[in-house]
Amino acid sequence: MAQSTVTDHAALRFGAPEFEDIQGIARFGYGNLTSACFYLLRIADLALAREWLRNAPVSNAVARNPPPETALQVAFSVDGLRALGMVPAVLEGFSAEFLSGMAGEEARSRRLGDIGTNSPGTWRWGAGSVPHLLVMTYATPARFELWKRELTGSLWDRAFSKLEELTTSDMGGREPFGFVDGISQPIFDWERRLELQNVEAEYRNLTMLGELLLGYPNEYGKYTDRPVLEPSADPDALLPPAEDRPNTRDLGRNGTYVVFRDLRQDVRCFWQFLAAEARAANRTPQALAEAMVGRTIEGDPLVPWGENDVLADELPDESRRNQFTFNRDTEGVHCPFGAHIRRANPRTADVPPGTDSALKRLVQTLGLAPQRARDDVIASARFHRILRRGREYGTALSSDDALQPGSEGEERGLRFLCLNANIARQFEFVQNAWIMSTKFGGLTEESDPLLGNREAIAGSRLSGAFSLCRGDGVRHRLRGLPQFVTVRGGGYFFLPGLRALKYLASRV
Amino acid sequence: MLPQSNLLIMARIARGREEHLRALLATMNQRPGFADPENPLLPFGRFGRLHVARFVILKDPTPDDLSVYGLPTRSFAPTLAFMADCDGSADELLAQLVALCEAGLRSIFSHCDGFSASNDLLDWMRQHRARPAAAYVNWVGRTVRQIREEAALYGAVSAYLDANGRALAVEAPQRIRRQLMDFVEAEKRAGRVVLNPSEPTPVGWRIRNLLNLIAIPLVLLMASPLLILYLPAFLWLLRRKETRDPEVLPRPQPAQRSVIAALEDNDVTNPYIVLGYLKPGWFRLSTVIFLLWIVDYGARHIYNRGHLGRVQTIHFARWVFLNDRRQMFFASNYDGSLDSYMDDFINKVAWGLNLLFSNGVGYPRTDWLLVGGASDEQKFKYYLFRHQLPVQVWYKAYPGLTSFDLMRNSRLREGIERSSMTDYEIREWLNLL
């Protein structure tokens, strides 16, 4: 029944993917380039900044063999676009969230959980000092220093003033708490063969390209709004035409938004809290941590998996560890309802499982199907996917070392980066309705066990709980979870396609 | 069972008084838009039967929209609306409001046309009462008292589980339930938990409800020959209009959205209201009147136990005509933030939204009244943003509680009070706690 099919004629209609116009980070995580650094810059001299941008060797998304040893990506904040001279009429084409910025409104901070110790007033960057540019550099360790020197010569020094040089470190695919990270990702439909259904009865990782890149149909089959210009605004014809409006120029095409959150992780606090709670929970600290994450420390999901849980045609591209849903664990026995991976992606289809005949579907659509309390609380995960491209920073601290007495000392954490075409519907929704919500999935007084800010909500004293189901129905609830992760900075950036970058660097 | 009623007072704001009224309403809040339950003008918290209430200034943000039909702009003077949802009779609530807060209400309504110190307040408010074309209640008959008692029960049981979960977990399901029942019994004896039985259902309501249940299908049945005769003409007209009605969907002004967003997310629940013109002509008006009549019937008899269609996050909602039925507003109280509310709407009940809202000027294009429309996510959100109004004062009797919480707490009580449960039922029950 209503399940996506994959066909070839769409690909014929639209031609091959434009990898040469897409910044590489949209397609590759540059996992082999284990050295990376993120520069936050302000434009000091407009003409020189344009010159640097025109000549910058920004990497595209064409696959190369052997893979390149260096990569460079460039993105702009709204202030950056203004500093480049973009006129308001063009700027207005960007989304409201991007224009306002991550820390631009108190209401947004409230929704994102950026209150209390996370509030923008305490940030190191992004609130008071807003960068114009985010420049991401990647290289193999051997090439890294030289690569940075090549990019940041005297032109760079005169063109920009540096707000931050955010270093990263290679923790071997693990985040600072020790878990293998980056497993759950959407798989993008580069060949544009996915045929959307109005109602998707199965969860799938395969995702419409328009959820990642502007200028392509999204999961609703529509083109997300973006700046689309009259041809007169692009006299040198640098920009491609908009697919949905052929007589215009698409400044957004092959571009996307980057959400950057600088997250400090208190690794000592994390493991010491778990060690203290382990006895009462009758589990090891590691098992407790695994329940909070929803995966083993090696990255295997805690839910039992079966064949055919997720569309089979995705198999070649992904590991089985991303190949599951929570339909086999509707009571949260294996993976707690509030576990991080269940919040970050509940893996629900548009209708609850078992809606498999036309009649059932009709009854279900009318809201008349008998169901259990939690069956239809969270639906349609496909509209809320993000592509994560974060990197760790600081020195790794093993769980054993973390249990030794001592203060945290050196800072460590995650430079969280994600890409999405609609910040409000993707990143902000996930952060607000799933991660930070103390009411997610019918839970009470608990937010994300890793990321939660533990701020109380109206009518309730605490939010620092985490419930584990013991299998017999009686929950075990950890209480008083400290705040393990603190936001240190953040911002929204526009990562243009390469033709759009040329356009931005030449004139606006 | 004591069913809820709704109260709606609408009165035109006197010329030149709007700004002063806004300032006065702002004094009722503890945070912008969020009422202080003890504010001196109308201390909402003292009305034990009041679920939610709001003061909102109905001022059309899109007065020029009729110009797409070549019609002149009608400028309607802004209207002050007071809305409340309460247990039992709304007449009684009105009388209590006047008895307890006459001075405060007088100072508020003195900003309205035709109100003077010599007016009898109760009479005046009665004269300005309006009835919604359709109303929805999440759970018919769940009173504020019951909600508070059950929330306290959940708090007690939750703390008991936190303290004794480990010892309980080794027991068989029936024994676990027994122990929880004993605990609740002890708490009741100690006066820490109170679970009053539900109040008797008013006979008048029961009769009216039964009559409504039978009468509407009967009327439909009797009218069906006419309706069937009308159907081809209806469909022809509908398609003609659907293919020609203009969309009015400019990008909303960021400033307009910011002003409203600043009032939101003070609680897990938010107030919502959108207002706009109906498409001109008898066809759309008759369609929407008929559909709201059906919706009201559905809300009364079918969707009265925790969900409207598939949407479970609405506490109370109403659809109201105003300005000679040229305009309509929809007001609701929903859980979560606005984006998740809109996404829930779009992904779960786009068809239902289309049925009603597509009769409003500028709505994204629909096909056959059900298809399209809201499923054009971004256009639909623009449409809603454009028509949304700020709510000046909003009160909810049980902050921090979502409709899911209320349902869960009721189920907890049900499990305590039932004579018996199977092991499977107990496990499912425990899993909710």
C-alpha cells in the first residue's frame, strides 16, 4: 500500500545531480579528513573579502578517487549577507528564522531551550558578537597546518577580523561521553527517484532532496521558499534558473542552512552521576548511559531489529544500525521513551503501525481507530530530519578517568553542525518539540537525558528526571539529573551553492 | 457527569478607546499575554469551575483582502471578546463573574460601545453574548476539580513509585496494583488525596443531548432528497470556484509574527486565534454553515473523548461568525509550540482544515474541498500567520498539564477504582505512569 516507490523517470526528467555546484559537506562528512577547524569571521574590508571569496578553493560535492586531502566550505550569517551588500528585497527571500538568527528573539530562545545557563547572554559567540562568515576547513593531519596557512594568508588577514578559531579534535568517531556518534542520518535522494505518497505508511531514511537543499521538492513535494531573483538582478547570468519558476534566477539552489551550536559537555559530571545512580537502578553506569542514549556505547540500537523494518532499497548506503524503527518496542522496554535517539528521531510513519488496509486507513484518518495512549502522539518524523556534520573538540576523557575525583578542567564537547532546508520545521522542531520538551511522548518532568537544560516549567518543579521501564511495567525513574551539556555559542548560516557563492562574491 | 459550557461576550470597542483598553488588559498579566490568576480586575483563579479564559481584541489584520474579489474594503471596528470555558452552566458563571468582579468588568467593558455606568452589568453582558457556530471540548465532563484531584493523585502515586519502585518491581502485576490501591486508600484517609465522585449529569443537558443526537441525523435524512438534488450543482459550483478563487499568501511580515511569538510558550499550552473574511457570496456561506453544523455534531457526539480527528493536543476550541457572518474566527487552546501545532494539523487533519478554512478568503487552493490546501505546508503556514491575532490576556486553570497528562491522570484513577484488571491491562496501565 502507500509506500514510496523508487523509479527512474524522475531522474530522466531532471538530469543528473549538480554535484559540481553543491558544497561538499552536503554530501560528505569528510570523515577521512580528521583535522578540522571552524573560523568565525567578520568582514573588515568588503572589497578584499569579496576578492578572497572569489578565489577561495571551496570544495564541491563531486566524488573523487582518491578522496581529496583538504576541503574548504563557506557559509554566511544574515549579518554577513548584509555586510556583503545584499539589498533588503533579496534578503527577505530567506526564511524568517535565518533572518532573525538563533539568538535574535527571546521567544526563539525559549523554544530552543536556550534559557538559564544556556541563555544567549552567557554565550561566548553568536549573541553579542555575531560572525559574518563561517569558514570550515578540513584536511588530513599531515596537510592541515599547511592548508590553513594557504587559506589564511595576508589577503585573509586584511579582509577579515577573526572572532573565533574553533578547533576540533578526532575522537575516533565517538562523542566526548564515549558513544559512537553520527549513525542516524537521513539518506538523500540525489537521483530524485523517490515518488512521494500523500500518506507514507512506513518510516524511511530515504529523504527528498528538498529537505537538504533549497531549490528541490521537499517531503511535501513543494519547493521551500528561498530568494528567487528577477533576471535583471543577475545580469551576468551567474545563477541557475529556479526549477519551479523557470523565468527567474534561484539564489538558493544547491544551497542550504547550517545550524551551528557550540556545546560543552561535562564528561566528569556525566559519568559520576551515573556511577552514583547505578546501584539503585541495579545496572552498571555504562548500561544506564546506554539507556539514556538508546544505543550501546558501540552504537547498536537497543531495540530488537527485524528484516524489512525500513525500506530495503536503502540498504547499500547505510549500516544496519540505522535500519530500524521503534515499532517493535512500543512500550519502551528496550529503549526508553525518553532516550536521546528516540527523541532526536522517533522514526514514526505518517500513520501508526498496522494501518494497512484502505478501510483501516479511513477509520484512522477520521481519528476513530481504537489505539493505545501513545500510538499516535508522534507522527510523521519524515518532516523533521536533519543532516548532522558536527565535530568534537577538547581532549577525550575516558569514562574510567572521568570517575576519578577532580574538576572538569579543560573544556570538551561538540561543535554541533547540522544542515537543513527549513530551519523552523527541521532543526527548531526537533530541538523544541522532541529534545527539550518535558512532555515528549507523554513523559513528565523530563527533557533529553543528555541535552536537557533541566529548567522547570510552569506548574512543575523539576525537569531533571529520566524514566526507565523495567519490563514488568513499574518504571525506574532517575531524578535530579544535572545539566551535562551547556550551549556556549550558536548561529544560523546560509551555505550557498557554488554559483551562488560566485554571485555573492561579485555583487549583490 | 457535569458537562462544560462556553461563554463568549463580544462588544465593539468605542472609538478612540482601543489603546487605553490594551494598556488596561496588560495590567492583568504576570508576563506579556499570560494572566496573573490573582489580578485585581478579574482574578480568574478564584473561579473553581473555570478551565480557560481570554480577553482578545478582534481586529482584522487583513482588512483589504476582499479587494481580490473587486469588493471594497469593509472596515469593521475592533471588537473586544471575552471567552471562557467552564464546568456546568455558563449562565451561572456569568452571574458569578458579575457578583465577584463587577468593578473590574465594568472598567474593562467601559471601553466598549453602548456601555455606561448606569447599565446593569449582567444585563449588558447577556445582551452581548454570542454563540459559536461549533465548539469542541477535549473531554466532555472532565471538570476542573477532577483535573486537580487527579493531578494530585498522580503526584502522590508518582512519588510512591519513585520511592518504592524497586520493591514493587519484583511483585506480580495484581499485587502491584493492590499495593498502589492500598497506598491511595491510605492517602485518602490521611486527606492528602481526595477523589470526589463525578457530579450527576443535569437532566436538561441529557435530554437536549439525546435530542440533538437523534434530531440531526433525522433532519439530514429528511433533507437528503434535496441534498442529493443539490449535489451536482454544488459540485459544479465548487469546482468553478476552487479553480478561480484567488490565493492571498504573501510572506508574512516577520514583525507581525514576532509580536505574537513574544506572547507564546509561557506554559505547555498556548492560546490561538485566527480571523478572516469568508469568501463572498451565498455558496461559501451556506457551505460553511452546513459543515460547522456537522462539526458541532461530531464534537458533541463523536470527538468528545480526547481527540478531534487525530489531533490530541486541543483542550478547547470554537468557531465563531462575526460581523454579519462576513468574517469568522477560530480560537483554540493547544499543547506545544505553534510550529508543532501547525505541523500536527497539516500532517494529521489537513482534510478537516480544508473543509472549513478553504471557505476563507485567500486560502491555498483546494480540490474537491478536501485535497490540497493545508498539505501545501508553507503556504498554509503563511495563511495562518497572516490571520493570527495576539491574545491580550490568557488564563488556564492547570498550568503545566497537557491534554495527554489529563488523560493519563484519569486513566490512573480509573485503574485504582476499577473492580478488576487483567495482568495485561495492569502492565499497560503501569507503563503510562
